[in-house]
Amino acid sequence: MSESNSAAAAQKLIPISPMMIFPSTMGQFSVYLRQDDKYVLYSGKNERFTERHREALHDIGVSQVFILPQHKELYDRYVEENLGRILNDEDLPLRERAGVLYNASVELMRDTFETSLPMPLGHKQFERLTELVRYSASFLTMERALKAVAGFISHDYKTFTHSVQVFVYVLSILSTYDLDKETLVQSGLGAILHDLGKARIPKYILYKPGSLTDEEREQVNAHPVLGVSMCAQLPLSSHATNTILFHHERMDGKGYPTKLKGEDIPLCVRVASVCDVYDMLITNKPYAQALRPYEALKMMRDGMKGAFDLDVYKRLITVLSGAEII
């Protein structure tokens, strides 16, 4: 295990924490150490990583190990399969667990949008997403979880990162209500899938730098209905379906697609609509620069009167303040 490996030469290897590799887990990727300007093979691809390996790394003060770029997909799937174990590992710093959760969620949503869509969402991908949300729900309702995740939030708009960020904010707010775990999970699933229908909107429209034509606006406004249709064969709960279909409804009845109003809009949807607009405002898009969090909240309060449930809006401010985001 101490010989230099030519496979690592002249490559930019990817750093990971040694705490991410569990003892007795069959190695699906090679693990390297860095010594001066060289990478040294520590554990081979088909070699079992044992407790002795991890203890040895701890004893010599190693805080990073490395994997080959071509093994990143294998590593991402390994993290996804072990996500529950990682998030519950209190030996792993909270911020590190938050980073794992955020990155795993983004990679899974990237894969969903770039590989699975715009075809109807398949059962296998849906099961992967459901498992991710279920593992994440317990973590994201922890007291300091949003603060830990906040450092990873992207401010450059992409549909898959936006989906993840709305999901994070939704669960952070819903955790302030007295809701059961399954309601949180199903609401979170609806949140992470809320913009699924945008996969069927031409990218030149979604990322158009100027104003949309009436026809283009009509296409964009169809994405909630398209999203629900793409999930028609999946066992979605009403919480999830409602979130996908109604997240652009407004409390004053001026939203779309059905002009629902006030308390007729389910709580999980009212939460998702606040989080959706907030995250859109704090991200850079071709047609608008990102606002700072307090600027976004001010715009939501003063420029979008009647749109939001005021109690939900206040809870958003509370959770953002608690996470020191504003």
C-alpha cells in the first residue's frame, strides 16, 4: 500500500474525508494519500477498508484522502447508499455531514434532470430520491443543520441546485410545526421534485436573458402540470403532488395553475412557495442578479404583497436568522 501508483500521476485527485470510508465496507474505489507532491495508493479498488486503516490514518493526523476522478461516480453512489449512516455518525463534524448531504442531493438531482428527464420519472430514480429525502429529513430538522448547510448553498441558478435548496428550506421551516415524520418526508419529496416539469421547457426559454414573450411565459407556467404528469405512475402522496402542482399559487388567488386562495392552499405548499421565491431571488440568473438575503426578504414583503402566508414568511425569517444567514 505504500508504493506510488502511476494511475494517480498527473491527475487532479478528488479530496474526501477518511471518516467517509466505513470499516468493513468493500472498496468500490481506490484511496490515495498525498505525500509531498506525490499520491500514494493506500487502499485498492477491490480491497476491504478496515478499522485498522482508519485508525492508522487518524494516528498520523490525516484529514484528507483522495480518489481518482474516474471513480467519482462510484464514490457518489457509495455515499448515496451509505447516506443514513453518514448523517447519523456523530464522530463526523456537523458541517462535514451537511456538505455530504448537500453534495449527494445535488448529484442525485443533477442525474435526475440530465439523465432521467424529460421522460416520466422512473420507479428506480423515484426510490433513490425517496430514500435520500427520508435520510435527510431527520438531519435537516436538527437545531444547527441549516447553519451547517448554508455554506454550501449555490447562488448560481441551476434547476437541480434550486430544487435541493428549496427542499432544504422547506424542511427547515416545516420542522417548526408539530408534524409527524412521514408528513415531513412527503412534503420534502414534493419540494425536491417541485420543478420537475421544467425539464420539458426548452432551455433557451428557461435561461433567456430578456423578457419572455406571452407564448414563452405560457410554456413556463405549464411546468407544475407537466411535473405532476411526469409522476403519474409513481406512488406520490397528496403532500408531494400538491407541492408540485400548486407551488405557484398565491394567498390572494392570483397564482397559477388553478388560482387557489388562502387556506385552500395546503400548508406544505404555502411553505414551498415562500422557499421557492426566496431561493430564486438569492441566485444569479441570466435575467436577474442575485439579491442578498435581507434584500430578497424585503422584496417579498414589499413587492409581492398578498402572495405569501405571513406566518410562513415569518418562520422563514426565523430559521434564516437562527442559521445566521441574515
